[in-house]
Amino acid sequence: MRRYLVVCLAGLVAFCLVVPGTALCAGSVTATVSTDKTVYLPGDTVRLTYRLKNDSADTLTLAFTSSQRFDFTVAGGGFLFRWSKGRSFADVMGTLSVSGGGSLVQEATWKIPADVREGAYTVLFSLTSHTALPYSASTSFGVGASGSGALPAFKDIVGSFARVSIERLLSLGIVTGYTDGLFRPQGLVTRAEGAALVARARGLQPAAGTTVQWADVTPRHWAYPSIMALAASLDAASLAWTGLRFDPAKPMTRMQFVVCMMAPAGDVGSFQLPFADVAEEAFGWREASTAYARGIAVGTLESGIRKLRPDDPITRAEAATLIDRFLALHQE
């Protein structure tokens, strides 16, 4: 029997692969959560606004088993905060109704600890009614000394949730920008770029005797050393996505990046798979499950269902956040 040791809060830990401010729809009901800023300083107060919009003609009634109406978690860089922890709520039942065309708004705050690690953080916000499970929402923000006052390293990351992660990785020489002063956080990461990012983050060096060869990756290719170093660190199963060609200019998918970062992954046991769109024995399921359990990759909530969207191309901002969280777990 497969075994897997996971702490009970693993399901609350958040990644890099969260699309900030994404609306989550269940039928004709839409839920979103937003923060008042995208980058904060340690000690700042984050103001959260959760909005549930009922676009149907019918009244939506939400039933609660206590006086608690909502809960949220904040996670990133090995840190986890849960709003309801340590709070007490009256054991009384109640309901909230949202009329057709109406909205329900919940506001909350979280004071960032002065000693919190800089980086990207993810908020998962939900109502505590069992009838509201499909209406969870998520968003991300950055925490760091480069907050509101300092000029950003790149002109186009001012409003990016990954700003702090991008600037830290820039200082480490892991990421670079473009000659026009832009980082292009929403740009797609190619396979060659992904290999270079992973090789730098993991400290991989080309190994003598690497047998994996692709006709479209020659020693003249700019990423050849990184691609060969990555190939030497992965097994055949982890390279199954390449085939006979590496296709270095092709966008790298979310799953491919997770595999390159996390492989080789061992036996993940019988723990329930965290992502609804990553089946057991599917390519990368072990690496994705490990990344989730370690708080590196949380995916997105869509109608209350957690998904990785493994075949979607990964963006530069998402890749930077993933690497930043990976490095946080490997620091002394």
C-alpha cells in the first residue's frame, strides 16, 4: 500500500499557480476576493473584500451552523495563517439571503507580521456555509521591502502579485528582464527558458555523459547547457513530455514546469489527489501532489474545485513565484 504523510493543514497551503482576482463561477453565482493593494510592507494591514454576486432571478439562501460566516487563509514561503484559529463562535444556526441580482459583501483584515518572509502570498477566502462550498475565491499579493515607496526593478511589475519574488530572483541572478526595461510578467515561458530557470534555481550543472539528445537542441543553442543539465537530473518518465524533439521555443506548460522543479518525486502514497484535473498515474501527478503538500503549488479554485490546469502554459510571473517558494523551503 502506498503511504503519504501530510499534515492536516496541507489542504490550506497555497502556490504559485494562482491566478490573482480570477472570478469563480458556479452557475449564475460569481465569487471574487480582492486586496486593497498588490504589494505590502511587513507590518502593513491587508484589507480583503469578498463579493458574491447572484446574477440569477432566484434568491440564494446560505445556511450556517454557527455565528461564523467566513474564513480565510494566507499562505506563502512556508508560512500559514488561518483567520479562524483561536477564535470562538456561538453555536447557533442562521441564514443569509442574497436576492436575485444582488450581492453579498464580506470584509476582513489581516496584519502582516513584522518578521514575515518577503515574497508572494495567496489568500483563499470562503463562506462557512456548506451550501456555499462552490463560492470560494482566491487572489495573491506580494510582501517585501520594495513595497509602495521604492521604484520597481521593472516598469511593468508595479501591480504584479509576483513583484517581490521577481525582484528577489533578479538579485540572485535567476531571472532577467528585457532590454526595454520590462519583465513581461504575463509573458509565456518557453521550454528553453523554463530549463534555464530551473537549472539556475536548482544549481544544476551539465554532467558528463548525458545521453539525452534532441535534434533541435545543438551546442550552439543558448540554453544548451541548461537543457543538458536538466536532462541529467531527470529520469525518463520525467522527460516523457519531450518526445523526439525538445521544441525549445514552444511554451512550457504548468505541469512540465512543476515536474522539472520537483522531480524526481518519490511515492506519494494514498493521500487524496489535490487537483481534480490531475488523475492518479497521469503525467506529473506525483510531482504535482508533492508541490501541493509542500505549499509550492496550490492551483486555482474554480466553482469550489481545485485545479492545476496542467496543460496551460505557465507565465513568467507564475514561474517566478513557484521558484521563490521552492527556494524558501530549501534555505537553511
